[in-house]
Amino acid sequence: MNEHLYAVLYVFDVKPGSEEVFESAWQAVTEAIQSESGSGGSRLHKSQNGTYWAHALWPSRAALEGVELSKSVSEVRQLWCKRASALRCWEKAT
């Protein structure tokens, strides 16, 4: 049985020239959250038109909402937030 029954889909438009910093920051934050918070991790993808999308897995919505990021992880998260010009998010419990 899968223990990660809550999925979130993110779609990002990343500012031109910021792709490398965005990707590195996304990976670092994903790894920290997965090791500290019990998430099922996430996968980041880039479409041919340059739009990024990612899906993240969680045990529940409450687990996602209860995440408390350390100051250092929050600072890295801000790196990718500042490079995204748009963010759309969908959530689904399975």
C-alpha cells in the first residue's frame, strides 16, 4: 500500500536566464523536505516550451500543511520562488 496518498502538481513559468538556479534550488529544497518532513519527494520536469512542472507526494494534506522549513531551507526556497514568474498549483487526494 502506498503511504503517500496526497499529490500536488505545480506549474511554473521561470524567468529567462534563471533556469539553472531554479532547478538547483528546487532539488535542494525537495531533498531537505523529503528527509525532514516525510514527504514522498517531488519530480521536476521541463516542457519543450520552457514551462516547468513538478509533482510532489505527501502522506496527507495535513502533512503538507504542517511542514516547518528551517531558516536555511526557507532561504533556498526563496531562490526558486524569486525566479518563477508564475506559479499554478493543483492538489488531489487519491
